[in-house]
Amino acid sequence: MRFARTVAFAATLPLAAIAGAQACGEGLGGGKRIVENSHYIVVYATTPAAIEINRHFVVDFAVCPRGGARPPQSVRIDANMPEHRHGMNYRPGVTVLRSGTYRAEGLLFHMPGRWDLTFDVVAGNATQRLSSTMRVE
Amino acid sequence: MSGLPLRLLVAAAVACVVLGATAQPPAVVTFSPEELRRVLSLGPWPPPRRFDASNRVSGNAAAIAFGERLFRDTSLSGNGAIACATCHQPTRAFIDGLPRARGIAIADRNTTTLANVGGQRWYGWDGANDSLWAQSLRPITDAREMNSDFARVAARVRDDPELAARYRAAFSAAPDADDERLAVDAAKALAAYQETLVTGRTPFDDFRDALARGDMVAAARYPLLAQRGVAIFVGSGNCTFCHSGPRLSNGEFHDIGIGFFVEPGRVDPGRHEGIRKLKANRHNLLGAWNDDPARAAPTSTRFVALEHRNFGEFKVPSLRNVARTAPYMHDGSLATLRQVVRHYSQLDEDRLHADGERILKPLGLDQYDVDALVAFLESLSEPAVPAPAR
């Protein structure tokens, strides 16, 4: 499998800031965030909206192809602490809410600090990774 | 790390309104806003009482009394001489004071205190259980601890008139004919009792609450040396990365460079084996023994991941009452709090996993800072032995 590490650090913005992205992620809850690269837009919202240390949270997210990219065949979500060089102690499960929209359960940030939330979008032999950085205290 | 810079910051910080212009202001260490937020996150204490939905007798007074009775009952063990209270001694903060637990034989790990044991995500040094009642079954059936079995426990409850009456009072039914079901119920009563073991307030809690309400006069009653320890704990020491929240533990698992050889040629795999046992355990929260019809609790059990780095990881212990629970670490290898602080001060990075935590660095504390951290840790302990909160 070809793994194209098109990582979109620092591209995480409130949805309202991205012109044309409003249609992606319609129906998700409030506090939506967006991360994008040249192939995909990912719009996501967490429950609870403010992630608390040491408490499980849910991520609802939509993946929207752009620029002729293929629709995703599967998606994965994970998170890691680059400064600590480790990830979560939990492997989230992803279910399809509706076409192009997913729910990830089982995430838990067990330490404070910088976390990179990663979305792997698999289409054909390629995987696009989009990453959203956040600090959780 | 030198203690000098922060000592120079010992302030003059406040309370002029209260004291008047000529009075000496109280001495309170100056915390940055981030450090202050971390200090406040270590309370308040005690936390609100929560009941365990997976245990239908959680909070039930009759079950608590039944559980306390069972806790002291040596006849549950294979040799008739070991009770839960043999290792978890109520007059010793629910530990035995030994490096490694001694039941019928010597076990591999240190006895953990049962104070504040309710409401945790994982139980045991390896987190092999996800409920207090399942954890309560483990030592009963462990060959080196109580070396018993479901049949013995069930027979004891069924055949002893007093225990049978206590069972009926707690569960509103006659003792079950099925050995396993009755043993699990006995464990649930034991859990109901242990949930009541909550430590009291400590000098640190008074300091933390004084800071929360901006009462620097009250905060200044907390010894300055301990305040310096707090500053290291939430600041340069980064201790709150793992020792977080009012329990001062994130309830998860880390490798901190303590050796995991139990004896030459035999290792304690810690969390790695704990996850494997958890997944294989018919009494985990995913199974039919969970009394919560909504199955709301087991998110952690569903999604916990087995990783190579889990090898040699052990649970982060709570620091509540820590001065009363020596010796320390999963193998009881450190006899005093001072040795624990020196362990982190002189951490041997070569003993850490290559794929483990990268932020663990030797703290390089000077003598004053060691004294300060020890003073802070001692202030997390209540003055008297905890009494069960009913």
C-alpha cells in the first residue's frame, strides 16, 4: 500500500473560516473543526466539545473528496503525542453514520500536552493522512 | 536543578488587605497561571461519591456490612489462615508494609492500598481487571495469595448461618445454588465495602482550597518547603503528566525504569500481560456478570489496545496517603519516599523502553528540592488512619 504522508499540520481551522467547506460535515454537532489537504477535507466535532484529560470522548467526522480524489474506501482515526513519542492506550473503533460520515469511539487522552489527532483516508492503494494538532490541559 | 530561583520568588504575594500595610505578608510561592491551574486540578477532595453500576449492591448498607465481614474472614482461603485483611490491614492504611505481598506464598508485587479504590478504570498493578468486584475475586483464587476457589467461598457463605443471613440481607435472596454466581456475589459485597474506604482531607487539600478561593493567609499556613515541592511537582518535575487529578493518578500505565525481573530468568510483564488477562477474563465488564443492563461502563475495556510498549508498564499509583504506604513501586523495591524522589532525580534512561515515554528525564534535584518534594508528598497523607466512610 502506498502511504502518502500528506500531513496537514496547522491546517485545523474553525469550519466557518473555510469558504466552500460548509457543505462538508453538515449535520455534525457544534464546534466543528476542519483539516484539509489537496485531496480531502475532514470536518470533525468531538463529544464533549472540550476534551478532558483522562475521559473518553467521541469524534464524529465527515470526509469529503476534493480535486477529483476518490471517495474513501475506509477511514481510521488515531492520536499521538509527538513530544512523548507515544499514542493513546486505546484503539478507537470507527462506524459509519451515513455515507461519508463516521463516528469514532474509545479515544482517551491520558496525559496533558500536545496531541495530534490523525485521520487516515484509504482509497485504492493510497492512504492520505490528515492531522489536527491540539493542546489538552 | 537548583532550588534557588523559586526560593527567591517566595512572595510577598498578597493579602495586604487582610493584614494591613505594616503587617508581614504571608509567604506563598508564586505560581504561574499554568502552574496554579495544575495545582487546582489536584482537588477538590474528597470527590463526590459514585456508585458502580456494574455491581447491583454498590452502596447497599447490608452489602457493605457483609463485605466487611468477608474481608476479615480467613476461612475463605485454602489454608483457612489468610483473609483479605491479612495483606490489606485496616490499621496500616490497608497495606502490609512488605516489599511483596505474603499470602500463602510470597507474590511478585507490592500490596496496594485499598484506600480510595472505588471508581477506578483499572485495578491491580497490571490493570488485569476492570471492576473492583472482579479484582476482589483475583486474590481469592490466586495460588500464592488465598489459594481458594469458587466452591469453597460458596460453601462458606451457604453453610455459615451468619454469612447466609448477611447474604440474604444484602441480595434479598437466598444464597445462590451456583458456586460461581455465589462467589461473584461475595466479591460484589467485598467491593461494596471497599468502595467506602475513602481517605480524609490533608494539609495539601487545605492549601489547594485556600489558593482556589484566593485566601493567601490560609495558604501561607502550608509549610514553605512543601509549597516548593508543589511547585516542582506541577512545574519542572512534570509529575502531573501522570499523577493528575484529585487522586494524583491518571489511572494508566507507564514504564519508569524500575526493573521487572522478579528473580533471575523470570520477568514481570506488567500491563502487557494485564491486557491479555483482561481480554480473556469471563468476569470483565463486557460479560454477563456485569449488572448494568445498559453496559455503560466498559468503553475502556472495549477499546484498550495491546502494544509492545506495554511490556514492563505498571499502573500509576495514587499519591493519596502515600506517606503511609511504604514500601513503593510495583515490586516494593524502594523503602522510603526519599528513595522514590531520588529515583526520579537520578533516573537511568538506559532502563527505559526504546519505544516508551520520551519525556522522562533525570530531574537532577539538589538536596533542598529533594526535601521539598518529600515534604509535599508527606502532606498528601491524612494525620490519622482512615476510617470507613459510611
